Amino acid sequence: MTTNRGRKDVIRDRMAATGESYNVAARNLKAMKDMGQTREAVLVQRWRPADSLDVPCPCGGTCEPGEKCDHCHARHLHVKRYPGSVTDVETWADRYECTGCPSSYTLTVQLTGRPWGVAETVIQGGSAEPVVRVRVFPGVVHPLLRPEAPEED
């Protein structure tokens, strides 16, 4: 069996399992090609915040919780991480919430080697202008980018 035939069989199996068209199944398979990165991105985004500032943050040690609130003088706790850019796949946004009042803030962090998707430069438009197109890894929730809609055959 050739590599190409094997790839087509994998795409057809995915089509049967998910109901996707051939093109969508092939694109999603390409996006999930490196499952290690996909799994890592989901783990970077999805974790439970620590109950107190006495224990290390479960986000992986890249945050700095504990800053004093300007309103109530309580401490801020790291509660969420999500993709922080529409084109730079290694930029994440960390959200901190006050433990004493509804105050919160967001910091942008660069997590090298921990992308949330794949960025590709494609030629688009009549002027053949290069454009960066981003595909978010399956399982990662991006606040500004919608998941790709399934294509109709």
C-alpha cells in the first residue's frame, strides 16, 4: 500500500466517523497531524485555578499571581488562559481575577513552543497578496476566531 493510498484511507475513515466532507476531513487531519502539540495546547488552556495563593498555580508555572488589587487590596488569582492573538500562535492571554471584588485584568504572554494553532501564509485575492491564515487546534477555544464551518459537497 502506498503512503498516499494509506492517507486516503485514513481520511475516508475520518469522514465515516464524523460525517465531514473529504476536504474538511483532510484539512482537520492536517491540523491534527502533530497530536502532541494539539494535546499540549489543550493542556495549556484547560486547567482548574488554584483555590488559594498558598499553592502553586496549576497553569504550568508561567504566571505571576498575587498582585494587590487597587480597589479592595485583596490579591489577584490566575483563573484562565486563552489564545491572545489572531495571527501569532504562541501568544496567550492570562486572566487574573481579584479574590475580594469583581476586579480583573489580562496579561499577554509569549509561550514559545506551546502554540494554540497553525499559522500558514497563503496567496489570496486578485493581487496575489500573501495573507496569514490561522487554524486553531481542535479542543482549543479561541475568543475571536470561530471554528471552521464544515463544507458542503
